Amino acid sequence: MNSASSPEFEFPFLEEGFSFRDTVEQKINESSRTDDRDAFYVCDLGDVLKKHLRWMRALPHVTPFYAVKCNDSRAVIKTLVSLGTGFDSASKTELELVLSLGVDPSRIIYANPCKQISHIKYASAHGVQMMTFDSEAELMKVARCHDNAKLVLRIATDDSKAVCRLSVKFGAPLKSCRGLLERAKELGLNVIGVSFHVGTGCTDPMAYMQAIADARCVFHMGDELGFNMDLLDIGGGFPGSDDAGPKFEEITDVIHSALDKYFPADSGVKVIGEPGSFYVASAFTLVVNIIAKKVIMDSTSDEEDEGAKEKPTDKTMMYYVNDGLYGSFLGSALDFITNLPTLYKKPKPDEIMYPCSIWGPTCDALDRIVEQCNLPDMQVGDWLVFENMGAYTVAASSTFNGFQRPGIHYVMSRPA
């Protein structure tokens, strides 16, 4: 197998007959020969490619602008550059990353409605023109700091059924949109379209229908004021796995219906989206090592039953692993998502399973990854595997308490 842990590499294809799971096992075996046994990721860039093909099948008329904030791994960005996607960048650093890989500024949207002045100036100096706004203060900053901005008005949505609601922080209510467009006209700014985001982990596909209908209303306002608005940005919120909630194609069916109704193909409006989790969640698998263990005996057990067969309810396990809430699991905690582990080796059919909790390595008592699950009696040095760990993990992790971020091993599965 030809794999790589450095971000600077040609795409590493798996050898014939060698699966992604085989790669995970190989890396576990290699790490088991050392005392370090550090946590690590294995990323299948072929999965990113498969997600891109799935997007193009389901939304052929919606150009993906990958949300860099979701996972800023250089290898992921390079893969998406090669596929010709656009990019949603939210800061100067993200702009620098994408531009450094040769992306044309026209393929970038600076999709942060609340920007630092120096970051706006950087975008202006490097030809990044598309950027979002949702307030008068933002318009005035752009008017002072950017000569050729192409502004996109971000509107608020009903994201009450999303796991992570974004409209509490970003987006202009419909009733304030005309005033903002009039102010943009007074300042001589160019408003080219509308954007929205229905929230991360959207559980109601119909949220896209209402948001697209609202966007059509704002387009009418822009037309009345003389703006040539020709861009609709439908944001993100697309699921990165099919484990829970509406499937990707269920959401895209609603989007198709809404676009056909409000922005038909002959409307001349270009439609883009900002998928993040969709592209990377399932591409990353995290492998952690058990570094400590506690056994909590049930004090209510009948002492006369000492010689009886052990029952799973007699004790609870506490496992401590070498990645946690301040590392790869911060995004899951903020989105109230519980990532359950799988075992590196399948348990025996008659193996007793015990209730357990899983904790991170830091000295913070809040550093708990899993509150309750069932696992066999495992030992210090054993491995646990967490799948679907590509979204808001690598990018959101810290080195709190001196614990380093897991290394990443990249492969490209051959079917892709």
C-alpha cells in the first residue's frame, strides 16, 4: 500500500485488493508495536471524490463551494481543487490556504457576514470579490475597504429544526432586507445575490423550500432597486452520512422542486451551495487507544451471589482514551451528537458486554466523549474506532493540556 501522513503528496492509491478497513488495521498493528500508541486518523480521499460525484448527480445545476471551516486539511482541499469545486472561506487564513493552492479568486466566496477590516482588505488585494453581508455596518466597512466587492445579502431562515441554529447569529430578517439594499445603493455597492443557511444538521428538508421562496422575494426587491442579481447561495446543512435524519437525496428533491418553482433554469440565476460535512464526514476514521480504566462495582449487588455467574449489571466500566472533547470531539459536543465507537476486533458471540462511559485524556471533568454505551471488558492498550469523524474535528481541535492533535494518514480507495 502506498499511503502518506504528510499533506504534501501525490494522491496515494490503495493497492489492488487492499481496502480502507485494511489500512486502519495496518496502522493499528504498526502503532501497537510502540509504547506511544497515539490516536490517529485514516482519511480516504476516494470517499471525498465519491461524495463529489453524488453531489453532481443529485444537484447538477448547483455548483459546490466547499466550506473550508469544516475541515481545512490541505490534502482534502487539494483533492477538491482537482475536482474543480469552489470554496467558501470565512477568514483571511482560509483565503490564504485556498489561494495558495492556485484557486482562482472567482471560485471563492468570502461567506462570513461579520468580517474584520484587515481581512476585507486582504480579500480586495487578492481579487476575492464575492462576500456576504447582513447589516448596514458591514456595508459601510466594505464601501471603505473593497473597491470591487460583489455582495451577497444573507437572509435569516427558520432553522428551528436544525441541530445547530445559525440564524440566531447571522442573517437579515426579510423585513429589513429592502432597507439594506437601499443603503447598498446609496453607497454605490454592487449586490449580486442572496444567500442563506438552514442550519447544521437540518432535520426538515422543507426548510430549504421556505428559504428559497424568501430569497425570491429579496430578488424582487433588488430588481426594483436596479440591482442585477444573478447569484443564489443555498448554503450548507447537508448530512455527511446516512446514519440518521433525512437522506441527502431527500433534501435535494425538495431543493429541485423549490428551484424549479422560484429560480427555473431560464431565470439566468447561478446557484451555488456550501457543503462541508457532506464532503468530509465519512472520509475520516479516528482510532484512539485506551490509556486508563476504572471498574465501578454495583454496591447494590447481593453479596450472597458472589459465586454466581457475573452479570453485566454488576459493574460499570470507565475507559479513558487519548483524544477527547478538547480534541476531535469538540464539534460533536457542540452539536449534541454522540459518536459511538466500534471495536477494532469483533467481540466473541458469548462475550459479556458492560455498560460503560468513555472519557478524554485531559484533567477537565467535562471531557467525556460517550456518556453511556455497551462494550466488552477491555484493557489498557486496546483500540477503539470512531467512524464519520471528518466534520468539525480536525479543524476544531485544540492542544489543551498539552495533548497533541492526532496525525492523519491519507489514502485514495481504488474504486474511486
